[in-house]
Amino acid sequence: MTAHVQSLKLTAILVLVLGAACGGGESLSALGSSHNETLTIFAAASLAEALSEIGGEFESSHPSSEVVINFAGSQQLAQQLSQGAPADIYASADQQQMENVIQAGRITADSDQVFIHNRLAVVLPGDNPGNIRDIKDLARTGLELLLVDEAAPVGRYSQEMLDRASEQAGYGVEFKERVLENVVSYEENVRAALTKIVLGEADAGIVYVSDVIGVSEADITLIQIPERFNVTASYYIAPLNDSSAPNRGREFIRLLLSPKGQEILERYGFSQAGQNE
């Protein structure tokens, strides 16, 4: 599976770099641009396709602007920003990483806001080599599972989901422990985990619902997590208080929150703020 990403001004590229020095994320940047003002956004990897399209919409309505987006795990981006990396906007997949940047002094307290939600799903390679039919099967001995590291939001959400499942009748208090015994790798971000599942390097993994939108059924099989113990992931956005383009940053955030921006995000599997709460 190769996810399609819309280019910005036909000059943008999306590069997936796993394990790179910059934190193993994806970066969307413009090459050879003659724009007058650059808007730099640090955004959670799970937002890649949706935010790329919204960036294109922004450039179309702001011809003097160039949108540059660095996609990676929220925790990796928070660390970079806390160490002084220049940016205008930060979009995090959870509040904890946003708070880390606030504590570092790069974002003003109470300037962040929820702009979208997400949910978790279990994904399998298309041929389902582990013969997994239900969430309960993840605890079966002998499977090879992938999770995202708990330092990343989706990793923490996954652990929370397993805790909730262990409290449910029919799963048992040892469900989470048995699932974790099957984990063969903890990935840095959700896109790294999804890529390995598509390549058949494990029997199953836990990702966001939005990550599987547009993926061929030949490449993955999706198992829905019951609502009673699934987790709602809230995404936060805020401008950097030392932004070099504060006006453009506010305009981009307005677009993101507008009906048009929300419609684009929903097409990529997200749900509007206020839903799933």
C-alpha cells in the first residue's frame, strides 16, 4: 500500500523516514518556491494526508504563502520544539505532548484547542496469517504483534484500551498481559507500525482508524474495537508564541476549524470535536 498524498503547488513531497535523526517522521516541504512567506507546521504523523490536502487549500487561497509540514510522532515533534526547532504551528495527537511544549515556553498556556478526534482499530495483513477474527484473539499464544511505543500518543491510547478490555466480561484481568507478551516490536510512530503490517512483518497492530482510510483491502484487514472500551484520541493545535508568521498561522487554524477543513478531516477518518465524547 502506498498512501496517496496531494502535492502542494505541485512542488511538495511527502517523505517517510523511519529512524532518521530528525525523529523518524514524515516531512512535507516545498522545493524551489518563490513564495514570500513560509508557514511551518509540526504535525502528528496520523494527520499526513488530511493536513497535506488542507495545506494545498490554504496555498490556493493564499498565493503568497508556502506551507511546509513536518510530520512525525507527536512526542518527537514536542521534543524538537522544546529544543528550539523553528515552527509556526504545532498539531499534537494528545494534550500531554502539547503540554510539554507549553512547559518549554514555546506555546502560551490556554492557547491550544481541540480540533479533531480519532479512534483506534486493529489492523492485520491482507492475508491474515494469524487467523485473527476478534479482539480476543490478540491474547492467543504464538501471535506476533506490533504496538507503537507508549511515549507516542497512539501507544498510550493502545495501553489504555487494553486496560479497559481487561475489565470487560469475557476478556479477563490477564487479557492485557497476554496481549503484551505477543508484542515483538514497539514502533516510534503509527505510520511505521502500519507500514510493517502492510508488509506482513507481524500478525496484527493497533493504529488509528484514520490510518486505514484509502488502504486497499488486499493490503490490510481491519477489525473494529468495541466502542465500550475503545479510546477517543483528541488532537490539539496551537500557534508557537515566537512564530515568524503569526497572522498566517491564525488564518490556517481558522481554515482547519472551518466547515471546509473539518469536512476534509472527516473524509480521512477523523471525527469532529464534540463527537465520540
